[in-house]
Amino acid sequence: MRPVPRACVDLSTVTENGLDHTVERGAWPRRWMLPSALLHGLDPDGRRPRRTARDWAVDTCCFLLAVFLFLASAVTLRQADVPGGLAVADVVLGALSCGAVWLRRRWPVGLAVAMVAVGFVSSTAGGAGAVALFTLAVHRPFRYVAWIGGADLALVPVYYWLRPDPDLPFAASVVFVVLLAVSVIGWGMFVRSKRLLMLSLRERARRAETEARLRAEQAQRLAREAIAREMHDVLAHRLTLLSVHAGALEFRPDAPREEIARAAGVIRESAHEALQDLREIIGVLRAGESDDAAGERRQPTLAALDALVAECREAGMKVTLEHHVADPAAVPASVGRTAYRIAQEALTNARKHAPGAEVTLRLTGTPGEGLTVTVANPAPTSEPTPVPGSGQGLIGLTERATLTGGRLEHGGTADGGFEVRAWLPWGRTAPTP
């Protein structure tokens, strides 16, 4: 059998009787029932396997068939008027041909070529020649069968012209042997096509398994990215409050008692809420939920902006909310969630880099025109407290807006401030019939 590509051999799962069995490379279930040539085709780069129990059974049957036809031809040869020397040479060649049947797996082409020459001069080697022709059709492509089998069939008329059968006419003898040889070749090609089909099915199974594994890995990667983005969006806001107020307490230890108490309260409340959010996200990871299940967690919408602004104000931040969206509930959930995250991250950045400045959060939009979110702050009036950050917040917001089908722009303003402006698509709602 022609070796198959390596891509056909790295299989780890075999489906048998509707069940998936995970096996190592080459360690197939019921290996002894598979032909060694098929095993070598599954692993062409490995050492050629020994004969399996099936191989020994098939080789024994082929040898016995060749011996049976050898004995039948020897009896016929004895009854025919053949000189003694030629008869002995015929029988010796036939016996050697029967023994050569055991070499059919190792040298199928050489054995078939030898049997064409031996079969032309020895009638008792016909059985071994048929076995060699069958083996050639099983283990080699059609071009070998066409040349060697064609030469064998072309010599049939010449053989019966030189050594006519006393019991059958010339035409009947030629037709019978030709039909027998064609049947043997056809049977061998059928066995070969069946083996190639098995290799093709196993290749499809391997590809399906690989694709399923890649899809699972991609789903896991996307789930991890979604959870990482969620952790950044949720925790960055809380931890920034902690850092800013803790920094204020560090740099102003002589602040009034009421201001220190208020900052300590904000720190305690922010730490508590951060722990709650972190516990919720970690719970999703421990439960091993899918991305869909993780997406079912409570997500903010556009209606939650009022609570976000109130929380910022309670933390001592000056925020002006200009809400010009008539019906926030009509905004699609994905668009509202993205707008909330953009506003949350922009307010967090303003708190870190422009402490004490009044921040303006403006929302405008109608169905069909889209939703616009603008967060702007003037130049900071005091030196900001150093707060560690990854610097990836605005990059993540740009990616969020792009995934939703919108766009995000950010940069400095003429008065030395900073502005984040995002546009998100908001399609028209279908009219109620």
C-alpha cells in the first residue's frame, strides 16, 4: 500500500460502536484484527509492524489455496502427455512459487513480475500467480497493476496456443483464465479502495477532532479575555477610588477630621464593593461556566449611569451629567453596556489624572442617528496623586466601541483638558403594527 501523508497518522481518538476511545499513536483497539499494511499506512514514518494475527491467517489461507491449486494442476499434468523432465521442472517451479507466497507482503511487485515469467512456463504455479496478482492490486497503485496485469493477460493466448488444454477449446480456455485474472485484480482493487476509505475516514475524524479542539481553545481564550476585560472594568473603578483617597490621606495627614472620616468611609466602601465584584468573577471561574453563562451575569445598562455618577459624587468628585436621551430603556443592551463602560473608564481616568476638576458627562442620541457619549474635563487644578495603571484603558475602550460598530476618539482640548468622545450605532426600532 502506498504510504499516506503524515497528517493521517497523528490520531488520538477512534470512534467504535458509537463510542470515542482515546488511544496513543499506533495503539489501535483490536490492533491484531488490522492488516499490518494498514497500520504502516497509519504510521508511515515508524518501523514497519510485524505480521498481525490477521496477516498470519490471511497468508496461511493464501498459501493453502496456492498449494491446493498446485496439487490439482500436478494431477492434471501427470495425466497429460508431458515429457518427464518438463513435468519435474514444472512441479519444482510450482512448489517454489507456493513457498514464495510468504514473501508477497514484502516484495509484491517483484513477486508479481516473477510469477508472470514462471506462470508462462509452469502450469502448477497458476495458484501462486493468482495470489501474487491479488497482492499487487491490494498493495500498489493501479499503474503497477495495469502494466504487470496487462502483460500477464497478454501472455494467456500465447500460453494456450503453445500448451492447449485437452478438455477445453482454445477460446473457452482463454476467456475463462482472463475472466479469472480480471476477477482477482478487481477483488484486490476493491480491498485497496476499502483500506484507503478507512484512512480517509480516520483523516476526517482527526481533522474534526483538531477543529473541535481549536474551537474549544478559541472559546476558552475568548472567555478569558472577556473575564479579564470585566475584571479591569469593574475593579479599576473601585481601586482607583481606594488609591486616590489613600494618597490624599498620605499627602495631607493634617486634613480636617471630617474629611479624613469621609475618605476612610469611601475607602472602606470601595474595598468592600471591589471584593464583592472580585468574588463574583472568581466564582464564575471556579464554577467552570461557559462564556454564555458568564455573559448572563448582571451587566450594567445605560440606566445605571445615574448610580455611577452618584457614586462618583459621594467619593468627592465633581461630575455634571447632561442626559439628553429621551428613552434610555430603548437603547439596545449591548450599546447601553458599552456606553456605561466608556463612561466608567473615562470618569476613572479623570479622577486619577485631573483630581478636583469638574468633569462633564454628556449623552445624546436618537434611534437611527446613534448614541454619543462625551466625557470632558478641564486642566487639573492640582498635581495628581501618582496612581499605578496599565495604560490600556483607552485602548480597551476603543476596541469595545469598534466591536459594537462604533468609534472612539480621545485627546487634549484647547484649554489643556482632556476629552473622550464615542459614537455608538443605535438603529431605528421597527414601528408597531
